[in-house]
Amino acid sequence: LQMESYLYDALTNKEFELYYQPQIDITKQKIVGMEALIRWNHPLLGRVAPNNFIPIAEETGLIAPIGEWVIEESCRQNSIWHDLGYGDLKVAVNISARQFQHKNLVYTIANILTKNGLSPQFLEVEITESSIIQNPDLAKKILTQLDELGIVVAMDDFGTGYSSLGYLKKFPFSKIKIDQSFVRELKNKQEDLAIISAVVILGRGMNLQVVAEGIENAQQLKLLRDLNCTTMQGYYFGKPMNAKEATCFLGEGL
Ligand code: G
Ligand code: G
Ligand code: MN
Ligand code: NA
């Protein structure tokens, strides 16, 4: 309850910060995107993990202004990166189900892009299957509008839900992110390899980009590369880092 009351003031008090985790195209040896991950530093509570405060933000409706700030701040940052010469870098933001109820979400996003001189193709929205389930019709309406604007719509945590395959057909996804759990358990075992391999082939057949998440070591990288997975994200390449560190990371290249 106390956390909730603190959360109301967090935006005004500028307690949020975005961290960025790189997405790598291993065939091009290039950083192709940055996923924005929110961080909350409260003067008394200290660092509060998103898994602890995002649910509260969703329940209270605070996710609308917080989510808007995330989009605003990540687009502002990406526009800076474009000006620094990383002209095809994308930024990805996580969107909660509740944000679909935000009256002017699409309009707001379009305005943020214009204001920052950022073309829509450089913004990705990551949606989980569970957030679609809450209101599929509304989700479809909003995601279709975002897709028509040219924004990349990605299915996050792919493979953990119940009917992911049907959603790929019904909703305008152009990217799937294979859930970390599949990569974490990835060993030279028939089943693990078969699942990832099937998703990569599925993505190719449906003209969807595929990203593997949670790569923590060279062995996982090698296994994924052998399965023709080309885009990856994980601690092995880079942990989520603040804007300054992420800018240095871009400067150092791979
Ligand atoms: O970053 P980790 O960094 O601990 O993120 C934990 C969870 O919080 C993930 O499921 C991630 O998708 C979610 N998350 C991180 N940032 C945001 C955000 O800005 N908005 C929403 N809705 N979820 C976020
Ligand atoms: O749910 P979503 O995929 O948006 O959240 C990503 C979460 O995974 C964040 O909490 C992020 O910090 C975390 N993460 C990113 N890369 C790795 C990794 O290689 N290993 C682990 N264990 N977590 C990771
Ligand atoms: Mn995500
Ligand atoms: Na994910």
C-alpha cells in the first residue's frame, strides 16, 4: 500500500529511468535494436524491480502515464542515437494490456514519433500473449493501427502461452521473441533443439523476424547459430544498462 502511494509521485519526482539491452544480428555482427526496460529508484525503497511495481501500476491505472513516459523517453533516446550515426537502430518497448485501454494510445505514439523526428519503423512494441487474452478485440484493433503506422509489433515471451500459433495468424505481428526459458534449458538435446528450430522455420515461413532471448554463454550462441537463429539478446552480449552505458556500448561496436 505504501508502495502504491509512492508510485503516484514517481513520475513527477523523476524516479524512473530506462535501461537498454542490445539486440544483436550475429550474421551482420551488428547491434540492431535496444529493448527499453524501466527501472524505479525510490529514495526510501531503493531500487524496485518492474515485476514488483508494474502489476501495481496496472491495477491503479498508473501504467497509462508511466507507459507513455517510457515511449516518450525511449523515442527521445533513439533519436539521439540516430543523430550520433546509428541511423537504423530500433528501440523496443514493453506494452501492458491495460495500455490498450488508454484512449489515445495510437495517436499519442504517432505524436511522440513526429515530435522526435523518428520514423515508425524504428519503434517496436512488445506484447505478451497474456495481455492479448484480456481483450482480444481491443488488442487487435490497436495492434492493427500500430502496424498500419509502420511500427513493429512483436510477440514477447513466445512459446509460454496456450495459443501462440493462432495469435500469430490473427494479429499483425512482424516479430517473435522466443522466451528465455527455451534458451536457458537449451542443451544438445533433441527436444530443445527441435523447439527452437521449429520456431525459426515458422518465422521464416510466416515472414516474421525471430529473436532468441536469454543468451548467457557462447555454447547457447553456437547452438542457436547452428539452428539458423540470427538475432539474439541476452547477458552474453550485454545486460540492460543505462542510457550513458548503452551509448558507450554502441560506440564500442561488437
Ligand atoms: O528488466 P527486467 O528487466 O527485470 O523486466 C522484468 C519484467 O518487466 C519483464 O517482463 C519486462 O517485460 C517488464 N517491463 C520492463 N519494463 C517495462 C515497461 O516499461 N513496461 C511494461 N509494461 N513492462 C516492462
Ligand atoms: O519479459 P521480457 O522478455 O520483456 O523481460 C526481459 C527480462 O529478462 C528482463 O528482466 C531482463 O533484464 C531479463 N534478461 C535479459 N537477458 C537475460 C539473460 O541473458 N538472462 C536472464 N536470466 N535474464 C535476462
Ligand atoms: Mn520484452
Ligand atoms: Na521476453
